[in-house]
Amino acid sequence: MKYSQTIRSESAGRPFISMPSTAAASAIQTPVPIPPIQTPKRKARADKRIPLDARQPNLNDTGSKHEVSALRDELDMLQGENYSLWEKLQQSEERCIKAEARARELEKQVAKLGQGLSLDDEFSRRREEILREREVALKNGRDKEIVALRLKMENLTEDREAAIAQLQEANSEVKALRTIVHRMVLMQDEKEEVVLKRCWLARYWGLAVKHEISKTPESCSWTSMSQSHFSGICADIAQSRQEYWSSLAPLSFEMVISAGVKAKEESWCAGGNNPDRRKLVNDTSDLTGEGYIESMLLVEAGLKELSSLKVEEAVIIAMAQSRSNFVRQSTSDFILPGDLKFIDTFELSKEEAEDILFKQAWLTYFWRRAVVHHVEEDIARERLQSWIGWSGQTPSPHDAVEVERGLRELQKLGIEHQLWEASRKLTNRPPPTSPSNDIALLHDYDQ
């Protein structure tokens, strides 16, 4: 019994395909009779399988199992063939039904024709009528169609000319925009100058706040330089200016000193190809974003404000007043050349020494740029060498006078303005273009 259950469980997963009744075959009414399918053969094979199942409990060897499996596979195959034949029979029946319906439809069409006209004659007549109607329509509408085509061609020509003109105008605008953008982008020298001028503003506004210089806005001008003491700077704006410029130049002193040290090197060249010079700008580019001309305009406005409020002079006097042995007359020129007898009577404080080093580095940087750009060629190299020599010494009161003279000379000769003009000449050159860039810019313009 266990053996027969095993065989039945194995065959349980196989789909059993039942044989449909052959009664439907009798519904087919065709001229050719279809012989009925004899189904007793399946029953006979089924009857033959019964004795096999009955003898299965007595099969104990492996050969009997294989025989039973082969018989079962053969039975399944025969059942599949039987089902396939049944499907073909169904399809034949459907085709017969469709053929009968088509025949009835054709009989109706033939009846409608009447009067002895055949299908070919009717089709020929209808084709000739259609051709005549089309010929008449073409003859009547040919002139109108030609006129319409000519108008359409003229419109297309006008559209083409307008598109060409628009494309040329767009190319001109793109070139103009490219030139403007190229001029708005600062050169490497100009970026460095922006960074250093921000450092200058951050330092002197910071010193103004540090010395707690207070003054009312009504007296925020340098009108009492002849007095022995200076009362201060506008405290209401000093704090805000210091916070703003310090955020753009957090290491103002170190940055200017670094620029002065790099300016001493002979490898300094125009255009900013030196890696050290690129690093000077990259150190603060993430914080300041000084790549465009707006940054230069902003620092120039800040320097004008600093100069109009006389902040630098007030800071110098405030630092000098912090020394107890300071004896000096306050004049419009700080210390005049004829007052050198007062220089050796005092020692510089640490803050004043740092200020001298700061200004020496500033002067070294700008005179190096003047040499590179051939500005004031008759004196530029001499001034550069002198400031390089002084920068290596310990600051003295005499150096304080010299740096003030150097700053006044730099301003009097307009070195910064001449350097700006020299660097702007490089930006006046047309920017490099390529067809791919033009296409990309035109696409952006259309968007």
C-alpha cells in the first residue's frame, strides 16, 4: 500500500486533461463529413492502467518502477496529443462558422447588385467615377493651390531671413555679454589687491575699536590736527565697520606680511602664475569671494571712508599717546622732515612696531607690482630694493617717518591707479571663444 501511495502522490502534480465530449462535432455542417473521434481508445488505455496500478504493490524491484514511470509519461503524452487534436477541431469549427457568415454576406451583396452586374464591373465603374471626380477637382483647384504654395514659400523665406537676423543679433549680444563678463572678472593681481585692502580696512578699524576712541558724529572729521591731543573717531560706526571687514579678512596682519615676504622674491611675475601668489588669494577666496569687480569697488569705497574720517592718523596718534614719554607736536603731516630731532627721544611700542612692519610689507608689495608692470620705471626698482632692505631690520622711530613718507609718495604718484590701468589693459583683450561655447551660450540665451 505504501508503494501505491507514493506513485499516486508523484502523479498528483501532473495536470489531468479531460477529453471533451464529441457531441459538439455533430454541430458542424460542412459538405465534407468529419469522422467522429473514437474515444474508447483512451478508455482502453485507462483500463490497461488499472491492472498496472493493481499490480504495483507487488513491484519491488527498480525495473518495475521505471516501467510504471514510462507508462505514466506515455499516458500523459497521449492525453496531451488528444487535447491538441481537440483544440484543432474547435478551431476548424470556428473557421467553418466564419466561412458560413462570410458566404451569407457575399450572397447579400450579390443580391443587391442585380441587373446582371458582376462585382468586377461594379468595382470598375466606381473606380472610374472616383478618377473623374478627382481630375475635375484637380483642374479647378490647381491655380488656387499654386497661389497658396507661392504665398507659403514667401512666408517661409521671410521667416528664414528673420531667423538669420535674430541669430546674428543674438551672437552680437552674446559676444558683448562675454566681453562684459570678462572685464568684470578680476585678474590675479587685482584679486590680491582686494584681499590686501580688506586687510588694511580690517586692521585700522580694529585698532580704532581697540583704543576705544570715542567721538560724536558731528565732529567726525580731521579739523583739529593742530591741537596737542586728538579726541577720537566715530565710535558709532567703528564697531560695525570692524566686524564687517574682519569677517572678510580675519588675519589681516599676517596676510599683508605674507604678501610682503613673497614680493621680495625675484620669481614674482605678472599675471599671477606663481603658485605662492595663487595661494595668497585662495587662502581667503572661500570667505570673501573677491573674483569680480564689485569687490574692488567696495574696498575702494571703504578706503575713501577711512581716509575721509582720518582714521589712520587718529590711530597713529592714539598709539603714540599710549607711551608715557611721548613728546611731539601734532601736525597735519604727522612728523615733518625738519622734526627729525624728536625721533630719537622715544622708543616704539610693540603695536607701533607691528604697524611699521605692516606698512613696509604694503609698500614692498606695491613697488614689486610696479616693477613687474613697468610703472614708474625710473624709480620703481630703487624703491623696491630700499623697502626690501628696511624690512629686514628692527623697526625704529626713523622707520616710522619713512613709511609715512613712502605711503604719501605712493599716493602722490598714483601707483595704485596706474597698476589698475595696467591690469585692465589685459582684460580689454577679447576673451577666447569656441563654437561649442557659442552654442552653449546661445542655448542659455534662448532659455
